[in-house]
Amino acid sequence: MKTMTRILTLGLATAALFLVTGCQTVSINSTQEIGGPTYPPSDPATVQILRTVPTKPHVRLGEVRAEPSDESVSAAKIEEALRKAAAKMGADAAVVVLDQTQVTGAYVTGPWYGRSIQRIEGRVIVAVAIKYQ
């Protein structure tokens, strides 16, 4: 009986932890530059997140698009996702060129004769992956 109580308590604690923290995720979509150079993956810890284009000579590798699951996702988690995706391209840095809320989808409700369309808005961050020369 004690074992069953422990299992139940552990299960409830785990469920409470998920409810408190929520499912904070960042969806990533990467696009390699067509005809651009390819490099082996770099270390995500060394990829810089920049807000302006650097003055150092560099080559553009592609774009990384990040969509957080909700507004409570921390900037650190978003930047970590950008770093990992840019590192897969071999980037030294990711330059954020867009950070805004926009329509990311829609859903339809109601019967066929009186449907309504509801827009789904979300935060979208686009960064350009670059490699220093």
C-alpha cells in the first residue's frame, strides 16, 4: 500500500510540474541559401545572436525562423533554439532581422451556413545565419 501511495504522489507531483511550467516550445524552420557555401556544423555555444549586421566580412548561409508556442517562452530559450539551428548550417552568428507578432494560422468554427474564421496570431523571429570570412 505504501508503494502505491508513493507512485500516486510522484505521478501527481509530475503532473503539477507540467501544469506549472506548461509546454513552452520553440518551433524552428531553417532554409539553406540556394547555391551558397556549405560548412560543417559549428558549436551552438559559440554562435552569436546579433541585432545588427556585423561590419566584419561574412557570407550568408540561410535563414532560421523561430515560432515560440506562446508569449511566456523566455528570450533565452528562443535564442538557444536559434543558435542550435544556425550551428547546424555551420554559422558563426545569427542576425535577427524580424521579431514581430503576425498571423500564423486560422481555424473555422460553426455550421456550413454560418461559419466564422478566427485568426491565430503568434510571435515570429527570423534570423540570418552567417559565417565570418
